[in-house]
Amino acid sequence: MSIYQKNLRKLGLLLIVVSVLDAILELTFYRYLSSSSMVFSRQIQSPLGICLKDGLGLAMGCLACYLYDNRKYSRLIVRIQVLILAAELPIVVITTQGNMVNRVDSLISVTLILAALVLYTALQLERSERSWRRICDAKPSVLDLKLSDVRRWFNPIEIGPKLELNGEISSVVNRFLQTSKEPRPLVITVRCPGKVSEPMRATMREVFQMYYEDEERHINGYLERRYIRVMALVIISILAVTVWINFSPSNDEGVTWTILSNFAAFSLWQIGSTYFERSEGYAELLQAQIAKQAELRFWED
């Protein structure tokens, strides 16, 4: 299962919960302000705007959970999600009281940010599936390997609990994939010095595939941790910015507010840094997936 697909469901469930909680809290807060004499100078959204914003967020979360289980109408659902997010932005601006600065600041919302993350993940899932189909339809590239002995295919040090692929073989394959002009299916011709039995061929194929399955699992774990880190940093930074904008004093000279603003800025910087780390990880993941699906052909000299 794609990492985008797994995270799409997590984000969808989180967006559903956040939309419901946001609607309850904001409506309660609006009612409290309406019945009290307290003056609140920051942006306040109308009850209709709150219901529309969180209702559309709830719908987007449900569509994301649907995409996790069913990919039949994925393109149509992604287009609907684009329309939902495009509708949410003007709704929030129009239904927010105050001047234009307050209206624009109202877009800094956990619900809207999570909706944008859901849409981004859905688009990435659609793009990755389309890219993989294009790779599978391309003409395969051929790599020739020559073995002086069939046993050189296996790591001579590790003999249990399972056989391991020789590091020289994996290094050559990885180098070949890294220097390829474009990703393509891979065919590996293994030239052997003598006759190789069918059981040995099956073992060599199994060891090769298991090695890259382990690599794929390892990279997926790395990307999963980076993805969770990005989501956590986004939510933390948005919460920090929201608190800073809505509750900081007008002169903004307090140490607490300075620390809070710097913390939000640091979180946003970390998001960009983590994003580039994930981009490199996805390139390695694609190479591992191509190698795992490689076709091994044996040539007996």
C-alpha cells in the first residue's frame, strides 16, 4: 500500500474530528461573546460561516477516507476536493467580521490547513499512481551482470536466518538506477559460468526480491516518520500563530509572545527542511520498487 494512501486515511479521520470540535468550540465561543459585554477586536466568523467551513471540512475528510478503500472514482473525488477547498476560502473571508486584514488572518485555521494537506496528499497519490503506470508501460532498461561463481550472488558472511544479497550486486543495481535518465522497468541478465539449476535460480530471484522488499519497508518507515513530523509541525505552527495573532497584546513587547512567534517560525522552517528530506527519500523508494519488480534472466556461458 502506498504511503500516500495510508496517510490520506489518517488525515481524513483527523480532519473529521477537528471539523466537529472546531464547530462546537467556535459556536460556543461566538455565543459567549454575543451574551457578554467583552469586546474582542480580532476576527470573528459568523455562525453560518462556521457551519459551512466545518461542514465542508467534514465532507472533505469523508471523501479522503473513501479514497483509502476505493480507487475507482479517484480522479472525480480529487476534483470534488479541489472545488471544496476552493469554496472554503472565499466563504471564510466573506463570513468573517472586521477589516480586510482580519478577514485574511481568518484563513489561518487548523481546519483549512488540514483540508489543504488532505488535498495535497490526494493529488500526490493520484500523481504517484499515474507515474508508476507510465513507468510500467515504458521500454525496460537492461543491465548485464557477470558472475565468476554463482555463490557470489549471496553475501558470504550472512548465512542465517536467511540468505542475503551480496552488497556488490546491490551497489551495481542501485548505481545503474540512479544514473538512468528516466525511471524504467528493469531487466537483469545474469551471466553464469555454468549451468544453474531451477531451484538455484528460484533462490537467487527470491533473495534479490526480498532484499529490495526490505529496502522498500525501511524507506517507507523513514518517509512515514517524516510525514508525521510534517503534519505535527504544521498543526503546532498554525496553533502557535493563531494564539499569537488573536491574544498577543497590541504593543507585542512581552517575552512570552516573542518566544511563541519565534517557535512558530522555527516550526515552519522545519517543515520546509523535512519536505526536501522526504523528496530525496521518495526517489530512493522509486528505485527500490523498480528493482523489486525487476525481471531476472540467466545466461549460461
